[in-house]
Amino acid sequence: MRVLVTGGAGFIGSSYVRALLDGEYPGYEDALVTVVDKLTYAGNRANLPERHERLRFVVADIADREALQAVVRGHDEVVHFAAESHVDRSLHDASAFVRTNVEGTQSLLDACLRAEVRRVVHVSTDEVYGSIDTGAWTESRPLLPNSPYAASKAGGDLIARAYWRSYGLDVRVTRCSNNYGPYQHVEKLIPLFVTNLLSGQPVPLYGDGRNVREWVHVEDHCRAVQLVLTEGKAGEVYNVGGTSLSNREITGHLLELCGADRSQVRSVEDRKGHDFRYSVDDAKIRTELGHRPRVSFPDGLAEVVRWYRENPGWWKPLRASQ
């Protein structure tokens, strides 16, 4: 079995690769793993073992068609994590998001088609649905993205569907809620707030902090992705949900875990077009595939704070480069 993982040096991709290499996924204990990563600011070679007998690392851009054609050849399955993923950055310059998330996805799927890859999982986001005041999105809801990031991911989703419908490529799509866990880049809310607090600095809370997101531990998300890879169906979309909390509630939990108080919170100007609430209905992956998250949010969040507290050598260089 040969598995290619795009974006495998990033936060979510590296968690998936580490689990593969640690033999956590039944039937894949001996899988040969190729990681393709451009190593932008969000990719970190230190997220993966320096050496492993089953790991091959290739530095390449998924939008580079020639390079991708060469590396995809000979692989049985592809899990596609590679993406530009930070909403704030997309608001400043959307071009990199369109290039990677739309053009890069098309380039990858074309390479998979030519190489006769058996199946592909395209990892997407709940943000493609837009904002919802009440209730939860099912997989059949229309895509109404509001940020350039979300729009570019929706574009990638539709390209994936087209390659399944037009060419018969076995592509399955996952749409997950906000991930958290160790090795997450410090630009994201939880690691930003944690490392600020551990450094004795205040945390910037957008607007009134009432915006609501769902949070899933990265390891639970990766287990869901693997389940879709092995048990899902071609052309299907699977939502992966989590624990619903407002940004104010998340901030309160982090203040407590870091031994800080509300005096450390600074309200800042709200993000442009800030979606108020995300919520996905993940009944499909639970009932059809038997997905069951293992990490409770309180335990997972406490573990994450502990990890950042114990690994300043990993995150301090990232903060210094911001």
C-alpha cells in the first residue's frame, strides 16, 4: 500500500501522517507514505519524524503540474490536506488561496486520474456553507462561502465533484469544523491565545466574542478522514463536527488553563465579513460509517495547553517570524 499525503507537514496533515507511521490505522501498519509539501510558513518539517523507514518527503507545490505528475505515479491512495487556510490572510490577498485551493486541487486530481489512483479524500471545511443562525448544515446544503478562503475551498470541493462525476475518479470529500491540537501554527486562535498568555501578553478577541464555532480535536478529525478513505463512498461528502462554543467561551477556558484573568483580554476590531455561527450535522458519518470522537473537549484543550507549555522550542521561533 502506497499513500500520498499532500500538505503532510502542516498541522492536520502531519497529525494524520504521524498516526499512519505509528500504526494507528488498521490495515495500514505497513503502508509506505509519501508527503508532498511546499513548506510555506505553515508547513514545518519538524512536525514529522526526521527519518522513518516508511516515510518519503518531497518538497513540491501541488500547483506544479509536472512535479505532481511524477510524484503521484505509483500511489494507491491520496489524502489531500494541502491548502492555504487562514481567513485573515485571504482577506489581505486571495490570490494564493485560489492558486493552491482551486488550481492546486485540480492539478492534483488530474495527476491522480492519469496515475489511476484508486481513491482520493479531499479534505475541506465547514466554512464553505457560509453562516447559519440556528440549526446545522447537512451535506446537501448549498455552498454559500463568505470569505476568499472559504470560496477557494468551495471551488476545490466542486472541482472534486466534477472529477468524480465527469471522469469517474473515486473522490470523497470531508468538511470539518475548527481543529485544535498540538503542532498548530500560532496564527490560529487557540495557539495564538495560549502562546500569548504563556508569554505574558494579552489576547486579541474579535468584536464582542459572540461568534460561534465547533471544535474537533485534530486526532479525531484524522480518524474521521481515515474512515472516509476506507469505508466512505465515491462522490459523497461527510461532515465532521465538534463541540460548539463562542469565542468568548473558548477565551474563558484558555484564561483558566493558563492561570490568567479577563484583564488579559483586548477587544479588537471585528474581522471583515465575520461569519457569526458555524454548525454541521455530522449524523451521516456517525450512522453510515460509525465515527465516534474519542477526545473530550475539556481533556483535549487541557492537553493542548500543556503541550504548548512544554514545547516553547517549537512555537517561539514561529512567533519570532510573524
